[in-house]
Amino acid sequence: MKINDLFSILILIFLVISGTSFTNSSITWQRLPLDIGASDINTLMILPGNQSRVFIGGAQGIYLNTEEPQSNSSLFNLGSKVNVLYDMTTESNQPNLPASSVAQILAATDAGLFLSDDEGRNWERIFDPSDPQERKCLSVIKNGNEIYLGTNHGLFHKALPEPYWRESDTVFQRRTISALAADQQYLYVAADREVYRKDKISGDLREIFSLPNKESENAASEVLPDEFNPEVFIAIKQIKTNRDATILYLATTEGIFSSSHQGLNWERVNTIGLPVKEMTSLFVSSQGDLWAGTRQGVFYYQNEIWNAVYQGMETRSVHFIEGDEQKIYAATDQGLFVMNIANVFPHDLCTEQNLQWRDDIQNRSKSYQELEKDFQHEPSVNQVQQMAVRYADVDPEKIRHWKSAAQKKAILPTLSVGLDRSATELFHWDTGANPDALTKGKDFMDWDVSVSWNLGDLIWNDDQTSIDSRSKLMVELRDDILDQVTRLYFERRRIQIELRTLNLDPATKIAKEMRVAELTALVDSLTGEEFSRNMIKNN
């Protein structure tokens, strides 16, 4: 485990011991209960004017969450992946406008563009081209009286009163339009690895940003259309603006860039501590704070350093993040998580810079040791990690055995055995006697055995290349498993400590006990139920 991760976990335990409640804590992710039949969430949208309502886009349809028990429902099951949810009530370049009484929502999906005029109760498909790649909608925005739609094969637009869509500028034809944004003067379009801005009045189009071409991204063109995966091949993930649309941000797999001159000049945002290659989304708070969603978790930008914020979130595969002045939401492969960021975000709890916190942790470590005695019957985190490694069969010893066996293979010879049989004279007619007689002769069989060695294999053989490739994949798989089981283990332990140290109301206590049971089942799924068997054995 990394030092940063261990330190953050100790801070959480310290706060629990000192009596701090985690129920409404702003430093902890809270998983929202979703009765939607699937936990893998692709995108989300917070309804302006009613911040407790969150629309969720999944692999099969659109859902609603109001953070209240028994209130989550399926709104529209379209059997296709939802990529973007967009509220037309408030234009993107005027975020301070009040929302109307009934929200109009656009859903960009792999099966076209859908519109709801009644806050998701009923949906109508308004874009359904015959080309399957044009049907894959990746971005959408309403600007003025027009809707712009980015697809896997071009940019389309239409005026709201009109029924027909038009293909936009020819420069965007058959290109992947991954992101759209707008301010008072320009429309911004991300096409493949370039960003363009279009003047709303004159229509002038200008390229304002470009990422260098790389062979890894060019591999996307070789993928079959039905196998296209935007999360893997799209380099420019999002175009975002701050509250008053004076700063433009680009979230890319090559870094984060900002411009305060409408894209004429760009500055690279420091990405120390941020896995930019795993970038999926970017959120800019009303105060201008930056949050990044990645396939390695959620990160917060402070003092020119990105810090992981994962307490309470047992997964690190974050598909999308969005927020408002009160909360930030994360759509993940394990459901929807929320963090309260109202008031002041406690920066010192996310970093190691505050030495006073570190001293307090050390001074109170005895209390934690006392709490740990309540869990002596449970396996330690190291034991659970070993269980997961054994169950997944990704032990490092396996790779060492492969390499040793490959070296010894050269000592063994290549053995070949041959057999030559001649039976042409096995049966023949003996004409010496009268009458002629059919006589059986001898069966001639010739055996040969050959043995050979390739002494060069003692130094290097082709199996080493295969082993190196397999070992790389095994190391990556083992790291993913260890990361996941470690997060689950400490999230479970954190809730267990809450149950023992906090005065909780009955409903909250039951919810947390159910959460412990759920996390136990998840750990069991990674250890072949050895985790629970070990606890029963030690009880």
C-alpha cells in the first residue's frame, strides 16, 4: 500500500475515534442506493433548481435519483448506452439563469438522440440516421435557438422549430465529435485531436488547439465500427468553462489545458499526481476548483498538486463526475457516489502537507490499536490480499516458475522417432510347386531415433518473449485486484468503527450494517469466500 493511501486511511480512523460524524462528512464519499438493476453508470445530470434530483445514464437506459429511499426509478429503457444527459432549460453559457418549471432533457445515446419535455417521464427520438456511426451520439449542446449534436461521424445541428437536421461544416465530416461547449461569442467543437471555435454571428471557423498525433490513437481507425470504444480512443474528453465562462478548460489524455482568451492562448495545468492517460471527465466548481474523474479514481487540484479523494468509494473506475455548489457526484462501475463540498472543502485532510495532523495521528495511534482488538477474529489486510492473489491465481511465484521452466527446457533434447515399413513382398505366389501357392514372406520394419539440442536456448529462447508479455498482463491484473480488495477492506473497517464509536439512529445503523454485509460479500467474491470462512473459523 502507498504511504499516501495509508495516511489518508489513518486520518479517517482518527476522525472517527475523536467523535467526528461521517454521516454528513464532506471528506467521505457516500454511496447512494440505486434500485435500477445495474450498477454500471456512464453519465449523470443534476437538475438545476432542484439539486436533490439527479438523472443517471446507464448501459440500458435513464434513471432518476432523489437521495430518498424507495424513490429511484427507471424512466426510459432504450436498450442502449447513454453517453450524455443535457438540460436545455438553462443554456450552458448562461448558468445563472433560473430554471423553468419543467425541464427539457436531451439524452445522447448509441441509438440516437432522445428528447423529454416533461422531466424524463416521456421520451421521443429526434435523431435517428441510418448510418450506425452517425447514430452514436457523443456530445450535445443547445446554443441560442439551435441544438448541436456531436456523433462518431460528424457534427449536426438544427433549429428548434425545424424537424430536419443538417450536417455542419465539412471539416467535421466523418470525424469523432467528442465534446461541445459555448460562451457568449463562440461555439467550441472537439473533433478527434483538434478543437475548433465557430463564431455564432459570422460563422467563421478556426482551429484553436491540436494534440500531436500518436500511433496509439491512430489505432482507433483500424477498429471495426461496432467495436468502437470512446472511453479508450477519444483523446479530448471534455471542454468545460468556469462559472462566468471566462476560462476555457480542455480535459485530454495528454493533460489539462486552460485558456482565458477564448482559445487563442493555452496554458498547461500542472498534472503532478494525476493519471492523465486515464482521464474521463472534468468538473469546475463555482469557486473555480478543479476535480478530475479518471479510471484511477477522483482527484482534487490544490496547491498545483492533484490529490486522490477516495475515502468511502470502494472502486476507482470513475466514468463521469458532475456537481453543484453543494455536492459532487461520481458515476462509477459500482454505482453513484456523492460527496458534500458545501462550505469549505477540508484541504488538509487530503494531503500530507499538514504536519500537525500527522502528529495528532501518531499521538492517538494507541486508541486505534485498542479498537483493532475488536477485530482480531478477522483476517488482516495482508492476509486478505494474499487470499485474493491465490483465488485469482496471479501470484508472482507463478511467473518465476515459468521463467525457470523455460530455462530448463533447453536442457531437454528434441526427440524424434521414425518408422519405415516395407511390406511389398509380404505375400507372394510361389510358382516352384504345382499348383502355385500363396506364400507369406517376412515383414520388413526399419526404426530410427534421433536426438538434438539447441544450445542457444540455454541463453535465450522464444518462450521468454511470451512469458514477458504474459507477466506484464498478470502484474496489471494483480495490481487491480489488490487495489480493489484493499479499498473494500478499509471501507468495511471504517464503517465497522463508525458502528462502534458513533451514536447512530436506528435507521442509519441498519443501513450501515447492511453496507458492511454488502462489502463482506464483495470481499468474498474476490477471495473465493475464504474471507468469511476465516472469520467463522477464528470466532
